[in-house]
Amino acid sequence: MKVELQALEGNETWELIDLLAGKKPIGYRWIYKIKCKPDDTIAKYKARLVVKGYNQVVGVDYFDSFSHVNKTVTVMFILALAAAKKWHLHQLDVNNAFWHGFLEEEVYMDNPEGYEKAQKGQVCKLKRSLHGLKQVSRQSNLKFTSKLLEYDFIQSYNDNCMFVLQNDACFMVLIVNVDDILVVGDSEESIVAVKYYLLDQFTIKDLGIAKYFLGIEIARSKARLFVSQRKYIPDIVQDLKMNDAKQVATPLQVD
């Protein structure tokens, strides 16, 4: 929680002000999550500050929203190309605190638990979007897209979460899903250059060779690329509280 608050404050996510007459702050909540690796060992403990965006009023607290979730068929198609052409596969993670774009609307939030700098009667006037706000996806998409376009990437018309860079030095594809990024290309040097560029614009965690993306486990040999959802399926079963459900044989008809 302290790390999250320090990151948000360092990114100037809000400013402390006395609540203006006629204004109502939005509540918040802390979300705790344990992120695991494909082998179910713990990768890290995570605390995220989330705004209760369901209390926002359209036309007052926000106007437009956008959800940038890529198409699964796009991921599978790019992975198939990578396997056929033996392209490099890398993965990046964008720090949540530095993912938020500037807000155009006037939004106030209650002081989060554990934040001791606020005086009595003060609230947080949000300068950047936070998770839970209706416009968070729109703001992050605008910010990230603008930086990729400056680097000469072209955004796909069929899948707005896919960006393509093609020049004399390389052919590269970026697939973006919220804060997870899959980088596929024929030149590892060009991929490294893009990583340094994004690191200069955002706080990026380089996860190296792609192994787990959107519930898809990726393993590679010299000749083939193996994909599976071995971990993803048990996670769904656990979320639905069906761990103790009885197994039923369901034969698959094969023509």
C-alpha cells in the first residue's frame, strides 16, 4: 500500500484541496492480489487503489469511455506468425501508477486510508485517472497510443490494441492489453530500442522472453512454439468455486 501511494504521489496523480461547495467526492477501496507464475509460485503481492467509479455521473464526472481489450484471434495469429517465421517474443508490464493519463473532467476522491498528508476537510482532486474511473481506459489508451504513433507505429483498424512498425530495419508488432504488452519482431535489437523508448516514457518492467500472456502459456523449442491454457482453466474453476464439482465425460464429435 505504501509503495502504491508513493508511486501515485510521485506521479502527481492528485492534489490536496478543500472540498468546494456543491462538490461530492467519490469513494475508493483497496484491492489486494497475489500474482502467481505459471507454476503457481508467488510472483509478487500487489495492492491497488481503486476508485468507486460506479458512483460517477455521466455528463458530470465523465463523458467518454473506452475499453482497450485485444482480440484473442489477433494474439493467436501473431503467435502463429512468430512460430512460422521464428520471430522474437518479448513481454512488458507497465507500472499502473504511471499508466494513467491526465483527466479532462473535474473529479474529487476521498483521502485514501494510509495517506497521512491530508489536512482535516481536504480531499484529493484527481489530476490523472485512477483504476475504477469510467474514463481510465480512454485516458491510458490516448496516452500510450500517442507515444507509439510518435515512434512511427501504425495502429490497426481491425484491432485497436495492435500496433505495427515496419521499416528497413525491422518488422515489429505490439499487442496491448491494459498494462500487459506482447512485443513480436524479427530484430531483437529493434525490440530493445523500443523497450528503452517506452522506459523513457513510462515505468516499464521488462519480463524478458514471453512466457505467459492473457492466460496463454508460451513455451518454445528450436523448431516449435507451444501454447496452452493449463493454468488459466483451473483459475476459472477456482473463481467459480467449482473445485469440488464432479467430472463428467463429454465426448467430442470428430468428423
